[in-house]
Amino acid sequence: MKIASLSLPQLRQRLHSTGVVINCGPFNVRILSNIPAIGLQLHSLYADFPLVAEEQFVDFEVRVESPSHIRRYLRSQAVLHCDDRSPFKPLPLAQAFPMLEWGLNWVISSHAHAHLIVHAAAVERNGRVLLLAADPGSGKSTLCAALVHAGWRLLSDELALIRLCDGMVQPIARPISLKNKSIDIVRSLGESIVIGEVCPNTAKGDIAHMRPPASSVAAIDLFAAPALIVFPKFDASAQFSCVREGEAHALLELTRHTFNYALLAGEGFDAIAQLLECAKVFRIQYASFDQALPEIERLWLDAL
Amino acid sequence: MKPGPLARHFLATLLCEPHLAAQLNVRDWERLVWQARSAELLGQLHRVLKAANVLVIAPEAAQQHLEVAANIASKHVDAVRWELRNIREALGPVDGPVLLLKGAAYCASGAQASIGRMFNDIDILVPKPTLGLVEGNFIRAGWLPSHVNKYDDRYYREWMHELPPMEHKNRSTVLDVHHTIVAPTSGIRPDPSNFFEASLPLSGEWAFFRVLAPEDMVIHSASHLFLDEFHKGLRDLFDLHSLMSEFSVDPMFWEKLIARSEFLGLAVPVCDALRQSVRLFKTKVPSDVLQNFERRHCAALNQRARLWLFDQVLRPHHSSASNALTQFARWIAFARSHWLRMPVPLLAYHLSHKLLRRDD
């Protein structure tokens, strides 16, 4: 049974009572919320996610709530709890859904330590993975959305999980988070793209999420090995360039993008070194998709 | 899980009777992992379940959480050892004993309590006269006094038993430098030279450091827990249980512990620690020893209130382990810790300052 097989009122009712358990990569997470907007967004963006069976182990409970009735009239807020911890300060009620997404990211990035947790998008084709690792604002998620639209399988747009035991990438397939101008850029890619409600003026600007393709969600159990790593950099005024990155520099840059590098210590170093043995690394500076996508295609065919 | 004592102190019971894990269903395992994660006891739970050969019966997902916690904890131990080498280097020329306290001491002396445990900071104890020199050496080695305002700086230096926490500029590791083991303003002022005199040298790589004698180690840990606000109450009590279980191989340990705590004026928190550790973890304290000790130090008057408070605040910080009054009890414990820490005029001054002046 999928989220979409519940009606919107049924989904909201469940979120309010027993919660809804979905799979987020390595973890099953129970989501509870009394906020109607959460139900609406989940219903659309997580439509293809299966409801995790009753007998399965639930790893975390995440609650996004609007605290009190009085507060609701004065200045409505949303609060997120996980394990009775509140990793974030309360946010305006309108930002409840982005808050849930950040909360799910937090759950993964602070607990999935059987993996190297890399701040990177991961997409798959021909059974191998392309990683796009970059600082925020480099166009990583936008590029990821374009690749997924072009037929690549979405593994993750934000957190690439590389299993320590065998170097395989674990799919998460949650919605792709888009910011500011990239929302309209991705929307214009085609009719089949579904984007949730735009949430303006968050700490990261305007935010909206793109629904992952049903085929990516259905393949959530298919792990794949990395073959290519790209450090993309979007700059509207810059000349296009693509250069091969040396292993040492690539290693240093990847340590910077790895959330649990310091925690994993030597094991983390070994995992990145192993990753660089099976994946070539390139640095691409681009001003438009028309430059970046054909170049990635060329590098990909070369890498396989 | 059927109602009863196992349900009431679920995590604590499994930590001392791991064979009961055979009775758990998948919902119980979830609750166990959630509570252990909230209480920072996942790594210790792994140690106990593994030793009892029951880890293998856990659902795969629960095993994964436990294994990861144990792995991270072992890396914490490596990181603590690395910092101890740095501390040794930074303090090289200081003349005087350098004692490791709490987690760092368990770690360097190879105590059971260090296995599976997470470490947030490193605590050391030095004689007050060397404090200035020690602070200077740490600053030169990159540990900078954490950003505290003037009032907080005075709070630490004049009234508390430690310097403001020092944080390393590159590695972000935190050092707490103490000159005695309880806040002098609490009115309990054991002479710190007692601790230095009874302290024991470590061997091998850690010979530069000393640790508190076993009794003093327990007394320190107990005083910290039962005079303070129970922030990680169950974790700290489990540390105490592990320490006492290990030290009591010496048949004289209990008598020495009791005599020493009475000598130092810290019998009440030690008595609380023994009772609670016996209640929650079934620590093997000889019953006549405990009864005698209780009769002398735990006044009958407010026992019910105290027991209620300790029962509440020693639960894991998780909704599945709390009831309607838990939040209230935590508030009481917080107020109590301040009450015990300072005389009334100072407390009034401290609270009014915190209330009226946010920063300076």
C-alpha cells in the first residue's frame, strides 16, 4: 500500500493519530503531525512511497507540531521533535514541510554512521552511480533534477550514503529540494515534473520540493557502486570548463563534504580513499544545462 | 511487554538483566533503542547484550543501531587517548600532579565503564596553586577559554570548582580544569589535598597522569550526580554501577567507601548513589552495609519526596519512559541543584543576575 492509496483526509487523520511510517534509506521513520499542510505536501510528494508494514522496526519518530491553540492565533509556529529532542528552533507554521524535510535530513546525517554521509546528490544509470558533491548554491540539486528528468534514477539529492562495508551507495529517493530561481528552471523542464507548494522566505530562501519519479522510489532497495564524481559549480557569467581532479585534492574536498568524517576517523579516510579508487573525479564550471549535461554524458561514457 | 517492574524501568532492567531480552517483541526493541539513544546508553547496552550472548536475538535494525553506537564509542576512546597525549605535551613542564576525572579516568585506566561510553569533554584536576600555569600552558597549546561573559567568568572562577570550559581552536575538544571536586559555595568543602594524596599513578603510556583512588572516584561521581541536575542521570548512575561492580572485587571496598565518604562529608550523595544503583541496576552491595549506612545518613523525614524525585529524573529522556509529572520533576531537580550549590544570598544574586541581565 502506498501513501497515494490513502485519501488526503485519511492521511491527515493517520498523521494526527498513529503516524505514518515511511522508509528513508537506512531508517524507517514514523511521521506524526497535527499540521494540515504536512499532510497535503506528503500526499503529493511522497505519493509513491510504500507504507512500511506494521511488523517492521521503526528507527525514529519525527513529530512536527503546532504547539498550542493560543500560539496558533498569535504567531503560528511549527516545532520538530525527534526522540524527544528538538534539533531546530521553532519556525513559522508556513515552513512546516521544509522543516520536516530538514528534520529527516538531520535524522539521517546524525545517525547513519554505518555509512560515509556525503553532502552530495547521487544518481544512477547502467547500474553505476554519479555523485555530484558541492557547497550549497553550486546548482547541485538543480543539476540532479535535470539528470533525473533525463532518465537517471534518483538515489538522493542531498545526502549520498556510501556503505562503509562495501562502498555501495544506498538509495533514499526522497523529494529533491529546490531553491529560489532553480524552482522555475526545473518546473520548465517538462510537464511531467511535479513540484510542491513554494515556501517563501525560509532561512535558505524560497524552497520547493520535486516529487521523485515512481521508478526511483520503487527501486529503493537497489544499491549501486560509484563510477564518477563531479564537483559542479554554477556561475552564470563564467566560461565553461571541465578539468580532471587529482586524487589528493579530491580526497581533501570530499572530507569537507562528509558530515561524519571526523567521527569515523581512520575508517572515514579509508572509505574515501576506496571511493576514489573506483570513481574518477572532475570539476565542472557551467553557466547553463546545455553546457553541463552533454559534458556529464561524455564523462559518463568515458568512465564506464 | 507485560506491565510490571520490567516495564517501569525498562532500559535499566535490561542493562542489569540482559537475559530478559529473550522476551522482547519488535515494539519492545524499538522502545529499548529509542530510550537507550536518548539516555546515551546505546553503546553500553551493546556491551551488556553482547556479553550475555543475546545481541544476536535482536531484530537486525536494533543490532545495527547497537553496533554503530559501539563502533562510534570505540572511536571516542581513541579520540580521548589522542587528546590525553596532547594534554601531556601541553602540560609537560608543570610541576604537580595532574589527575584525570570521570570519563577520561575510566578510559585511561581501562575501566569497564569506558566501554561503549561517549565522551563530551575531558575533565582534569590540578592543585589550585598551579591553576594559572596550567591555564597558560593550555592557551599556548590552542585550548582557548570558551566565550563566556564577565559574569559567567566570575561565576566559574570565584564560586565554582573549575575554570570556564576551554575549547581547542582546531579540534573543538573541550577541557574542564578543576581544582576541587565540589563547588566550594555548596558549603561542603573537602580539602582537595585529600584527593591528591590518595590518588594513584597510572602505568605505561599514561604514567604522566594520576587518577582518584577507587573510593574517591565513586564519591566524586556520586556527588556530581546527586548534587547536580541529573542531565544524563541514568548514564551517570550506570557508570557508578559499573565502577562499583568492578571495584568491589576488593572485599574491603564497601567499608572503605563508606568510611571515606563520611570523612569527606559526602556521605549523603554516596548513600543516594548506592540505594539508586541497587534499586535500578541490582548492584551487589551487601545488605547489612547498606542498611547501616542508610540509617545513619538518609533522614526519614523527606525520604518519600526524595525517592519520587530520583525515580523521575533517573528515567531516560524519552516520552515512552516519562509520565505527566516528569517535566515538573526535572524542574525541581534543576532548582534543587542550585539550592544545594549556593547559599541563599548568593543564589538570589545569581538568579536575579540571570533574570535581569542577559549579557555584558
